[in-house]
Amino acid sequence: MMNKKASLKQARNKVPQKQRWRVVLKALLLLVWVAAAVIVAQLIVGYLMLWILGRETFTQPVPTAIYSALSYILALLWIIFITPKITVKLKIENELKGGKRKLDSKISPKAMSRDDLGLRGTPTWTDIGLAPVGFIISTLLAAGLVAVFNIFPWFDAGQTQEVGFSVYLAGIDRVVAFIILVVVAPIAEELIFRGWLYGKLRPMLSVRMSDRASMLISIFLVSLLFGIVHLQWNVGVNVFAMSIVLCGLREITGTVYAGILTHMIKNGVAFYLLYILGIG
């Protein structure tokens, strides 16, 4: 075992500097690709709904909830269906430049599998048991990070996350808001960030660095991007902490099931406090 690790370390040390920078560039492109998927999906859905419904109707709870759901779904579809096609196109162009492929040759994009999204197998009792543990750890970690950031005057820990819902929800508005925030959002976000993105970054970086380093850097990058796309400092710090734990659960279980359940618990607690008790 020691000889194998030593050989792997020597192989990494012999990797040309150019190839290392290429890995760094690919990792950055993955992050930009996911960020673009989220932002473009929000813009497309947002402008379409504004055009169809008008500003006054669009800002009401149910349309806003639908906007959030469609944005998550469109971003996920972008990742699942557009990514393989772009990857194949770039691969063909690269091989054509290198003279490895003839102009009349074709290659079909490989469909993204469940494993690519961290959906191998089915949820287990271990996933279910880890979910509340993950929620407690992420809550404590978030509290610690918020306490650190409170030393900065520009950080407002009490700022409410802008989700478009009134604190006072009832009837169908409450049901729709619950489905979006507690069910749809956790599933879509976990599949995109801890599923596809982390699943791509981790093995990519592990080829050029130690297993521990690739894990830590992948967790940091995924969590940083997850915090940034939420567009609020206090929310960003909170979800950054949560993402660290969720990536850890992905690392432990090899799937996103425990992460999805943890995410649902967190959003469910927040939903109860904000939109049922009115605390926040």
C-alpha cells in the first residue's frame, strides 16, 4: 500500500506544469458553467413570466414560487442535457485540431447517468440517520461562521432571505411555498451542486493532487459557489456552512440522498419559523 501511494505521489510530481494549469482551468470552467446555468435559468424564466403575467402578478406568492421552481428545474435540465452535447462538441474539435479524427466522423453525446448526479442506488437507513446529524452540525457550523462575520460592519446577520413570499401565508399560497422551498429546491440544488459539480470536481482534482487535498478544495469551491449564487451575505455564509456538511455527506455515502434529506430538514425548519410562526 505504501509503495502504491509513493508511486502515485511520484507520478503527480512528474505532471508537467502546463497540464496542471489545464486542470485548474477545467475546474474553473465547471464552476462558471454551473453559475451560468443558474443565472441564465433565472433570467429566462423571470423575463418570460414578467412578460406573460406582468409585474404586479409576478410578485405575488404563487407566481413567485412557480418562478423559483421553474428556475431550479431549467438549471438542472441545462446541466443534464446541454452539458453532454457541449462536451462532445469540444472533444471533436480538439481531436480534429490534433489530427486524431476525420471530418466525416461523428460521435453521439453520452446520456448523463444517475451516477453522474449522485443518485446511485436508493436511499438507505444510513442516509436517513445521517440527515438529522448533518442538520445539527451544519447549524452549529453556520452559527460559528456568522459569529465570525459579525465583526464586520457591512454584515447583517438578521437580513431575511429574499424568496418573494410574505411572512403571512395561508391556504394554497402556503402549500405552494412549502413544496418549492422544502421539496423542489433541496432536490434540484443537491443534484446540481453536490451531485454533478462535486462529482466532477473531486475526481478531476484527485488526478493532480493528493486525495485529501482534492477533497478539501472541491468542498471549498462547491460551497463557495453555492454561497455566491444566493446573492446575500448572511444567507451566503449560512449556506456555505451547510454546503460543507452536505459535501461531507456526499463523500461519506457516495450519493446525494443524505444531503437532500438534510437540506429538506433545514428548509423545513426555516419555513416553519418564517412562514407559520412568523419569526424572522
